[in-house]
Amino acid sequence: MEESVLWVPGALGAMDPGVVRIEATVAGKTRFGSGFVVRVEGDAAYVATAAHVIEGDREPRVYFHGR
């Protein structure tokens, strides 16, 4: 299984480290999956997830759990 890394811009001050929820929509169908933060650099987070979760969606949504 391949892994993909998503770049997620924005303020990360309210983010807890660890698991994130991912939603991707392809052909009108929404897929749900999870991923985890592998690195934070400034206001960007790099998230690893399985490729099948986001394949075909150029702008998947990543939800961070607040503190």
C-alpha cells in the first residue's frame, strides 16, 4: 500500500498532534479515511495517509482535532 503526503496550510495552534480525519470526493462520492501528522513546519503540516483514501481528489479535506 502506498502512502501519500498532503500539505495542509493554515494555523496549527489549535491542533493536537496525532490522527486526523480525511474526506475526499471523487465522482460525487465521498470517501472517509484517517491519517497522521508526520511533520509540522511553521503553518504547514505534512500528513501521511493511504493513497486510496485521496486518489482522484486534488483537494481532499483534512480535519484536525482541537485541544
